[in-house]
Amino acid sequence: MPPTPSRRPRWRTWSRWVGTGYGLLATAAVLLVLASSDAHALSYVLGLFASWWLAPALVLVPLAAATASWRALAALSVPAVVAGGLVGPYALNRFTPADRTADLRVATFNTSAAAGAQGLRTLLEQARPDVVALQEVADRQRADLARSHPRYPHRSDDGSGGPRGGGDGLVLSRWPVLEVRPVTGLPAGARPADVVVLDVDGRRLAVLSVHLASPCLFCPERSVRRNPAGDTGSAARVRVAEARRYGEVARELRAGGNAVVLAGDLNSAELNEPLRSLTRSGLTDVHRAVGTRPQLTRGSSPGFARVDVVLVSGLVPLADGELGPGGSTHSPVVADLAWP
């Protein structure tokens, strides 16, 4: 009597189907994000949340290999490579600690107006950055900052460098402000921003505190009407145009002999076009260069996306960290930098 063929365990069959199905869907999503950029709301949202929906690939690949499911492995190859590209540098950075002393410490924080007062106080008193790029600073906070934090006698709105360009951004500095001028050429719906040039012991450091157009995700209609950049899809297109203009400004500043720090709330994550556009312009993402773990700065810790960044040109990244939000809807980011 011939032997009865053994039946494949049901869990192995299900794992192959799950791996193959997820891999095909995730691959389609990656291609949509890369092909459509931020031009549409769906591709923008997929890019923003990519760290979450790509994470299963890192678990399903070894499972597919263990069950010898080559079809699932093939389907998972694209999302696994992209997921590895997103988190891989943080693991590698652990093996290359900085061997230099920092020359300056820069921080960025979207304070969510008065809601982030405690987080701002903690940032300034504990991290003690030399330069701070703030976003969503309410008018009533500005006077309080001058009284409460004498460590920062120089600010971008103190009149010493010229008129402010407006907007919700503010730069605090231990070093004198040489010049403040508004960024021109931004698209309609963009928040104004300034180029703030500091004198750092005889070196010129240009700082931009930026806050790209808000997406207004899941907003009611009345909130969309109040958003200068419009609905989610329209705001995504504004952000792309903003990022391209800021990239041009950064290149011009660097060509003029300035080191450049562009820091702030990009409302964009790694797979979104604005951050990719800025890094293509020659700016280095400090966290990608030296960070050792994902920083999900948007939302209560841990948040859902890394949208707050420090980008530099003409400076060497040494270390990067995240502090608690302290009431804000964003976490502060602190970067240690050195002169070349």
C-alpha cells in the first residue's frame, strides 16, 4: 500500500498567502508613492505612514524564508528593501559613534503655541542648545521667552538684523544676529520664513526655521477652508514647491560662504517628496547620518511619523536626539554639530 502523502501544516499555507498578498499590496503602495510623489492625498498619506505599513515586511521575510516560500519572498522583496533602507542606517550608526567634540548644538521644536510651554522649558534648560528654531510660536510667547531665558539674548525678531518676514517661526541664539531677510519666491499658501544669519565666533551660520504647509488630514470642511494651503492634496503640492524653493535658498547661502541649518516641521516623512527634495539639494539629514533609532516626532511619544528634522550644509553631524513633547503635538529634536 503506497504511503499517504503528508499534509502541509495549515499555518504554513496561511503564512505563504499572507506574505504574498501583503508583499504585492505593499509593492503597489511603494510604487504609487514614488510615482505620484506628494501630488495626491493618498500617496502623501502612504508616504507619511510608511514606517508603519512597511514594518511587517521585516518580520514576514524571515518567516517566508523559514517556510521556503519563494513566491512570498519575491513578493516581499520590494517592501523589505524599502523598509530596510528606512531603518537600516539607524542600526549601522550605532557602530560609528562620533569621535569629535561638538562645536555647536542646534534644536528645533514645533511648540504648538502655548501647549508646548513645558516641553520648550525642558528643551532650553536641559539640552541647552546654542541655536533654537521654533515653529508655531504664539505672540504672547515671544515676550515671555525674552524674560524667561536670558541665555538667548539674540532673536530673529529683535530688530537687530532687519525686518521679520513674518510667519510663526522664531530663531533663538546665543550668538549675534547679523542679518534677517524674508525668503522670497515661496508658493501661494506657504507660511513666510526668514533667513537668519548669525555670527558664530567669526563664522557665518545661516539658519532657516521652516514650517511647511499643514496637510489638514481628516479635517472638517470648515478647517480646510481656513487652511491657506487648502485640502490635503493641495497642501501636499504646496509643500513640494516650498521644499524646492528652500533647497535653492540653501544652495545660494552655501555658495555665499555660509554654513546652513534648515530645521523645522516639514509635515513630511522620509518617503515624501519634500524631505527627498531638500536632501537632493545638498542638505544632510542629521538624523539619517547619525541617529540610532527612528524618531517619530509627530504625536505623543512615540508618534506616528518623523516630520521634525535638522538639515545641514557645511557642518558635520555628530549626534541627534529627541526629547519629550511636554504638551506639544511634536517632539523637540536636538543635533550636535561640528565645523569641518
